[in-house]
Amino acid sequence: MISVRVNRHRPAALPDMAAFWGVGFTLGVFMFAASAPAPLYRVYAARWHFSALTLTAVFALYAVGLLIGLLVTGRLSDHLGRRPVILASIIVEILAMICFILANSTALLCVARSVQGVATGCALGALSAALAELSESKGSLLGTVVVSSAPPFGLALGGLGSAALVQYGPVPLRLVYWLIIAGLVVGAAVVATTRETVERRPGALASLKPVIGIPPEARSTFVAILPSLIALWALIGFYLSLGPGLAASIEGSPNLLWGGFAVFCMCFCGGTAVVLGRQAAAPRAMFIGCLALFAGVGLTFIAIVAGNIALFLTGSAIAGVGFGLAFLGNVRAVVQVAPPAQRAGALAVLYIVSYLMFSVPIVIAGIAEAHISAHDVALIFSGSVTLLAAVGIAASLTQRTRPTPAVQAASTRPEHSGAPTKAP
């Protein structure tokens, strides 16, 4: 196989910083799309008469598709380059949005959610790596900040924006998907005019063989971040699937905005925490994040028992701060220690674990709802996440990340004129 070298000094249509923000916008659109169906689940369930178990199965199909995308293509952009993988993912995501627009049954909804999961799984590793590399060349920490904040901001706007459009806008089951398609088209235009950030190298076909592996340099770091990673994404899954219905039942209102606002409170506060805590070193971010997660989810547990919506939203906001800071610490820790040539693959594994925890607990919760009340399921779920957050606090105290020699060497190559990407 012929190795094609990409000229990293070739003039690009977009300056690196403009391209960086455009790629960050594209990641945000993918995350917006991920949470957009959440407020519509109650509408779909009422229209097509499916149960809570069916709802969680539809939700899980997204995560299954995403895991397939990550497993098969997680390392592909390390070989083909970031741009072709991102552009292909955008095309598949647009096809998923068209399936949502045409959906007239549970079957087509399942197809749409599955295809969307595959597209998102293909995009995440490449988008995250591209962001790290576009900012790394200028010695900036922006890459890990945007990689960490785009998901919660995107999820926040997707949950609330979709709820508002469904409640008050025209064609409630379709408009949000047309808007997502428009955002994806803009993202594709940006990516197409962005310079390639890695050299193309042999092994693209071999990279499609599913491999779950962390570079040796990053393994101890990955073990340390695992408890917080599980807690964070189990919580996100809970809010995007069962959270809207739970918030509405606590408030006793049929207005879909209550569910969207619960998602918004948690995710927007998470994104804001990432921006405000962007200078924090990985261990400190994880420690404070897990502490806030413990307090916030504990408060939502009390709110569910008391049936108090104000307390529930307050707990959601505090838990969101924990999600944002801990996820920032997780991403920064992995980016610091993973060699550049294996960075997309390492980030893909991080997302694989994240989305397993995003989906599996929710499927279990859906099955449990057939035997116990949704109220009791929510209590068990929030109690479990609180316990995991406590484990994450302890694990974060042992974490001391340092850039590996491979990362340091890559940072001092001639094409990198700035400082290496590392936490202060």
C-alpha cells in the first residue's frame, strides 16, 4: 500500500482558528441532534402507543449504533485523515435526519436512531482529534476545552430547543430535524475547507477490524478515570431517556418544556463549568467534578422523594457542573498521555465506555419499570450514580497525569511552533 504524505504546511482555505471553531460547531451539531429526540419520545409514545420498555429500546439503539461506529471506524481517521471520516459521518447523519422526518411508525424511528448512532460514532473520534490538533499547533488548551464542552452545550440546546419547537412550533415532529440538516451542511462546508491535521498512512483497512485497546502509555490513566466516566454517562443517559418524563411527573404538567428544561439545566451547567474551569489540571477537574456530581445527584434523589421540581432542577444544575468538570478532566488526561498517532483510537475507546454506560443502565431501568414504579427506578438509579461519584472522588485523588515522551516529542517537532498541549 502506498503511503501518501499530507503537506501540513499547505495553505488552507480557512485559518486554523476559524477551522477550529467550525469543527467545534460541527461536534456541537452532532450532540444537539443526539438529544433532540428526547422531548419527542412522549409524543411518539402517545401517537404510536408504545411502552416505557420500547422507549428505552429505541434509546438504546442509538447507543448500539454509536458503539458500532466507534468500534469499526474509531481508528480510521488516524490512517485516512480526519476530513474524509468527518465528511462521511455528516452524510450518514443527514440520512438519519431524513429517516426521522419520514418516520410514521416505531420501526422507522428505530432505523433513524440506529443510523444516527452509527454516524455519531464515526464522527466523535475524528472530530475530537481534529480539535485537539488544530489548537495544539498554536500551543493552546482550547482543544480539550471544546471537546469537553461541545457535548454538554449541544445536548443542552438540543433538549430545550427541541422541546420548545415541539410545544410551540409548526410541524413539531419534523422542524427540528430540518434545522439539524442545515447545521450539518454548514459543518460539512467548514470541514471541506479545513487543512488535514495528520499524515495519511497505511493500514486503513486493517484499522476497520474492531479493536478495543488503550495505548500502554495511557492505561493507568484510563483505569483512574473509569469510575467517574461511568457515573457521568449513566447520568446523561438517565436524563435523556427518563428525565423528561420524570420532570413532568414531578411538576404534574403536560408541558414538554419541563422535560427539556431539566436536560438543559444539567447539560448547560456542564458546558459552562468546562469553560470556567478550563485552566484546571486533569486531576483537579476530576476531583471537583466528582464532588459536584455527588452533591447534585444526591440532591435530585431528595427531590424525587419530596416531589419538589425546584429542588430537582437545582440538583440537575449542580450535577451538570460535576459532569462538565469531570469529563474535562477525563478528556484532558487521555489527550495528555496518548501518543498523537494513537490519539483518535484512544478517544474512541473513551467514548465506547461512555456510551456503554449511557445505554446499558437505561435498558435495565426500562426492564425494571415493568416490575416497579418509575419513581422507584429513578431513586435506585440516582442512588447508584451517587455511589459511583463517591468512588470517582477517591480515584481522582490518585491521578497524576504527565505527557508521555511520545507526546512531548510530537509537540516539539518543527510543525508545532507552540507549547505542547498539557494541563497547567
